[in-house]
Amino acid sequence: MPAVACKQYNIITNLHSWSRALSHKHLAPKRLTRMITLLCESITNILQTVINCQTFPSSWTEAVIKPIPKVSNPITLKDFRPISLLQHLSKIAERIFLEHLCSDITNKLQPNQFAYSPGLTTTDALVEKIDQWTRVLDKANTICISIALKDFTKAFDKMQHAKLIRKMIKRNAKPNNIALTQSFLSGRKQQVAVNNTISESAESPVGVPQGTVTGPVYWLIFVDDLQPPTPTVKYADDTTSFITITTSCITNRQSTRQTFSLKPKHQGIQHGNMPFTTVRTGVTKMTCS
């Protein structure tokens, strides 16, 4: 079996673990797995055509949204996470495309993002934050540090496709990866399934479906240019920045609020209409012991 076919064979045979990828009208993973020996060559040809033509079939850009509760007793819509159930062949193509996208773009992103990166966890992000803070607090002229913790509202749902493409171009992404991204995100449609009821199909002109494997990489690209003029650590849609309050700040009568005021272009991704949430945004202080 050719190397490319072997890779796709391994992806397909792992479909049994993709239970959430099953929608009401798609081929069941178990059935596809049973026929893998017969279908692998055909599927390989289909996927190779998708990659070569840089075009996702329109049926692969349809999704069924299943609301997944985020809390034990959901009451409002905010208590649900909209998970997209996607076409299985689209998931296979995504897995293959993800390798090309990551090898092309991840080494061009800022190193202060710790999410969705192999070998990095929230622990690494916390260690980096604490290391930054303690190094500053150990300095003799430091009075305290002021820390801003911010989070995006509906991060994946509000990404604008045209702005994402422009950011990919700015980071010198390969043209074929840009074209595949445009095809993957353009003309998307979705339905909502609750119990045995399914809504009518509607277009989804913004956002990246939650449940796609490329979605996290697109998010990293989208927020890569969020670089406040102060030390910053990012983890997915959470951003932590801080400034140092020194004896010279007090001498010059600079208030913490004035010192920490971020330039307009850094107050969220304004050009991408990505507001910071009002629930999990705040400023705290840490003083020297």
C-alpha cells in the first residue's frame, strides 16, 4: 500500500473514536471501517483530488450543530457549546490538510501562545507567567505588578473569514493552503439538531465550526497579532498581560490605570470584531512579599 494510502488508512480505521462526527445523513464510522480495504484506494483518489484542486466539495462544508451542555443544569443558550457534526470524508481530508497547514504556519507564529501546540499545556503557560512575575517582583525598585486577564467572547464563532485569509497572507502562508482554507470556510451551511428535531439549513458566513481539527490552528493565526506593549502570555482565547509599578511611576504620579492603558489597536482584535468578554475580564495586583 502506498505511503499516502497508508496514512489515510490509519486515519479511517480510527473513525470508531469519532462518534461526535456522525450526523443524521452521513455514513457511520463502523460501516466505513468495515469497507476500508475496498474503499481505501477510491478514498485516496478523492482526497488527492481535493488537495490538488484546492477545493472542498460543497457537501463537505455542511454541518449539523448539536448543543452540548457546559454545565450540569443548563438553562440559557449560553450554557451550551455548539459542536459541529461533520462529514467523515471531510474529517479525513482535514486531518491530512492539518499536517500541511501546521508545517507551513506554526513556526511563523509568536512563541507566547501555549495552546494547541504539541508538548505544551496550561502548566507551561502558568510557569511562564509566574516566572515573568517573580523576575520583576525581585527587582529592588518594583512596588507591585498590575495583571490584566482577558478572555474572548464566542472566539471560534466570530472569526471573520476574509480577515483570517489576510492574516494568513501576511504570515506568508503557502498559496495552496490559503486556497484550501478559503474553500473550506466559504459557503458553509449548518442545521441544529435537538433530540429528534432538525432545523432548516442556514448559511454560516462567519466563524469556524467547533469540532473541526483545523479550527484551533485558524484561531492561533487570527489572534497572533494581538501583542500588547507589555509582557503577554496567551492560551487559546485567554490573554494575560502585566505592567510593572516602580518607584519612578509613583514619583511621576503615574496611576496604575494610566500606566496599563493599552493602545486602541490592542484592546481586543477590534479590526476582527472580537470583543473581550465582560464576565472574565479583570485587573488584579501582585505585591512584593
